[in-house]
Amino acid sequence: MVSRRLDTTQSTRGRILYIEDDSASAHLVERILTNQGYEVTTAWDGLEGITRANEDRPQLILMDINLPNMNGHEITTRLRSLPNFSNIPIVALTANNSPGNRKLALAAGCTGYLTKPIDVSRFPQQIDDFLQGRVEPLSPDEKQIHLEKHAQRMVEHLEEKVRELEAVNKRLQQLDQLKNDFIVLVSHELRTPLTLISGYSHLLNQIFAAPEADETQEPVRELVSGLDTSVQRMRDVVLEIINVSRITAGILEIVPTQLKLHKLVHKVCQKFEHVCQERALALHIGDLKHLPPIEGDREQLELAIRNVLSNAIKFTPDGGHIYIVGRRLEHGVELLVRDTGIGIPPEEHARIFEQFYMLGPIEKHSTSKVSFQGGGLGLGLAITKGIVKAHNGRIWVESQRRDLTHPPGSTFHIFLPLQRSTRQKPKSSIQSD
Ligand code: ADP
């Protein structure tokens, strides 16, 4: 809920924070105290109250006791543990006027205890007394007894909350599983007819593109070519989803062979030559021939490198540079894809490797794999990470910030062991796990 802040021009007597979930009480107290020249802020629950207290630094806190989530005793104990609130008056204001409750509130850290309904004529003076240093007494013995009670209730409350959270977490996991099953089911259902359509459209395209094709059919040829491109794109999307669902289920099939990374990188780069020219991007490939061969799945690693490179292209403004270099490490090789693009804020470094995660507005979504800032499905890096992990490798990113005006660039590191069976951790400050 949003808190309200009542600023008064003559707020010279100090700031008061009222933590209260009942709007009628809140309005009444606010009216009385603002008329007396106080500045009153209301927070509607405990968490908001703690945040407000830290931000506003009030001189006195009025605390309702029966609040949702955290009750007034718990909030008071928490506030008392913070250096700025160890001494300020925290006054309980509650409808419960039993002596036991008063002592419990004082043991939890309250300075005083006022009951509702408030006595409008006496209330300002009562507040003033607490501001002047009034503290309601509680004998050490009584404090001890009520502190124990307070501690017991807090533990009971904690247990109740943990149970609630566990139940909610279980439900969320079930929903997540349902979502995953649905995605897998739909993509598998789509795959079969799409494979057929894709085969036919490809065939048609070949027929119309053949040199001996009838020239009068030129308009049809263009239509068929457009149709084929769209169908292939659709197929790629469905395959991407199937791929990621296999990775999630841990059933990604790896067919290992001895691979030379320089060949793989050059093959991937060739596919992007045209778009790099169109967007005036300079693609620099370092000397990768010196890298030792590694054991890996050709198709999968090609896909992994393609995803990282297509991102570098997508997130680098026209006229920028992309560098691919490699280095030999003790137990493997490391491939670095560096761009001069818009960068990634450090707090997002781990999350970009999650499924369906994309940074930036959804309106930027585009099926293009290469247009500047065109967002995809948010699967590319999840798939890449899954492939790299299936090779017992690691992938991580280095980037200082996201900045469209002064692009800081990003560097993706892919570490691959020479043998799939050896798992080595390269040194890095930021790593996805
Ligand atoms: P998609 O498949 O939609 O491209 P990815 O999983 O590949 O999604 O990437 C997730 C997000 O990570 C992207 O939406 C983008 O915000 C960010 N990202 C990935 N690579 C780069 C990069 N080289 N520069 C800047 N941002 C990047």
C-alpha cells in the first residue's frame, strides 16, 4: 500500500511515524497531531513502517499492535535493533487494554502504551510527554517473564510464516512445472506439421528458384521465397523451445568429436558476414589456430557460439566492433566474444542466462536475430549455457553497465575443457553457475 505523508507548513514540532492498517484511526491521529504542528507519516504495515522509519527518521513512532504479517511487538523489537531507533520513543497505540498486553509491549521495546479509542483532549499532551522523555516502567522480573513470552510468540509466528511460504513455494513449483509441460507439449505438437510444411515450402522454393523456371512466374517465386523464409524462422523458434526444454530436463544429447574451434568460429562468422556489412559492424577474429582441439558436439557448440555472436551483433550499434579471440588455459580453452555494444548492468549478469529472460522492454521484441536491440524469446543464452554446461564448461559475462549513449561493451567468456569429463573452474569474478 502507498503511504501518505502530510506536510504542514508549520511542522515545527517534529516528525511522527504512525504504523497503522486502519485508515479511520490513521486519519484521526493525523488530524489531531497535524493541528498541533507535527508532521505525520503513515505506514500501513510493518515492512513499510521499517522502510519509512529509516527514510524519514521520525522523532517518535506510534505503533498499532494488531498488524498483518509482522505485529507491532515484532516491528518494535526489529526497530530497537537498528542503531537509529534504540532510544527514540516508540509508543504502542492499540484497542487491546489488558495489563498483560501492556507489559508485553513494554518488554518488546515500547516506551509507552496508549489505548484506543484515544482521548482526543489528552492525546497531544501524552505524545508531548513521551517526546519529553517519559518512559513507562516495567520491573526487571516482569520484563524477563514477558520477554520469554514475546520470544515464544515470535518463534510460533515464524513457524507459521515458514509453513505458509513452503506451501506457496510448492504451488509455484507446480505452476512452473505446468508451464514447462505446456511449452513442451505445444512445441512438440507444432513440430510435426511444421516439419512437413517446412519441407514442402523448401521444395517449392527450389522449384521456383531453379534456372529453368518459367520467368512469368517471377511474382509467385517471390511469394514462395517469402513463405519459405517465414516457415524456416517459425521452425527455428519451435526448435529453440524444444532445445531449451531438453536442457531443462537434463536430456540434451551430446555427440562428441574432436573439434577445432577456429573452423567452427569461422563457419559461424560466415553466416553473419552479410548483416555485418549491412550494419557496418567490423568483425575481428583473432588467431584461433593455435588452440588445441577439444572434445565436443559440433552442432551444439556451433549453436552456442552463434547465439553469443548474434547477441553481440544485436546489441552493438551500427559501426561498432566485435572481437572473437581465444586462449589456451591449463585444462581447456577459453573463447572470448567482446563487443562495443550497449552493455549489461552487473545485477543482471546472472539473470540473462535464465530462460525467457530479456533485459529491456518487451516492445523491442523482434523475430530478427540481428536488428539493433531486437529482443528475441530470451532463450538464446539459456540454451548456450545449457550446451556449455553439458560440455562441463562455464560461461560468464563481464560488462560494467548498460549505456546507450556511451556504450561500454560486453565480453562473454566461454570456457571449454579439452576433455568433456574434466571439469575445471577458470578464475573469474563474475560467473554463471
Ligand atoms: P534472446 O534469445 O532473446 O536474444 P538471450 O537469452 O540471448 O535472449 O539474451 C538475454 C538478454 O541478455 C537480452 O535480452 C539482452 O538484453 C542481454 N544481452 C545478451 N547479450 C548481450 C550483449 N552482447 N550486449 C548487451 N546485452 C546482451
